[in-house]
Amino acid sequence: MVWNKFIIILLSLFSFSLSAGNFSSTKSSKINMRTGPGFHYPVKWIYTCKNLPLKVIEEFENWKKVCDINEDCGWIKSNLLSDKPYAMIMEDTFGYKKQSADSKITMKIDKSVIMRVEKCNGKWCLLSALNRKAWVQKEYIYGID
């Protein structure tokens, strides 16, 4: 009986981290990242990029602890984040017509470009931006699991 109570208490203490490993994206072009889960905590970073992918590592009430591509971590109010999948290109690469580096190159994609993730299969993801789509190898993408 004591062990059951201990397990229930332990699970409740860690319930805030259920979504660890997922990605969210910023909803607007100005969002504050704070040092803790509340408005009384100081602002650590101000993100000025809409659709920026951020890795969710914890949740507490209406706040998410997230990390960016540079592994800077902090807390953002949940309603300022979206579950829409976006990705950032980690280094200059190419987009292809098909899921093969032997297929036709449809675009050159520069480092730090943010694109919408349409779908992923194996080692490739179909990304879109400005009404154009291309397959990109996952190794060049930040913002996917």
C-alpha cells in the first residue's frame, strides 16, 4: 500500500514532462522566452521569427519548456506556440523532386530557412515554402523527431 502511494506521488511530480521530445513552433514574430514558467520570471530571449521550431522538453500548467536549435532553453506560454510542424534547415542543401539524391534538384535551400513540414518518410521529409515543395534529407532538418 505504501508503494502504491509512493508511485502515485512520483508520477504526479513528473506529469509536467509528458510531451518531452515533441516540437512546437512560434505563432508570432515576437515571443518572450523566460527563465521559469510564469510572467514574474525574467525574459531570457526574445524570439523575432514566426514559425521557429522549438523542442518541447517539459510542460507545467500553461507553460512549455523549450529548447532552440542552439540548445538555449527556457519557458514560453503555451498559447504562443503552435503544433503546426515547421523545420529549420541546418546547413545549405538542396530540395529534390523525389526522395532520392539522384532525382531532379528543384531548389537550393540556404541554412536557417524555415519551411513547413508536409510529411516525412524514412530519411526524407517533404517541405514547403512560398507555394513550392521539395524533398529534403532529414539530416539537414531541425524540428522533426
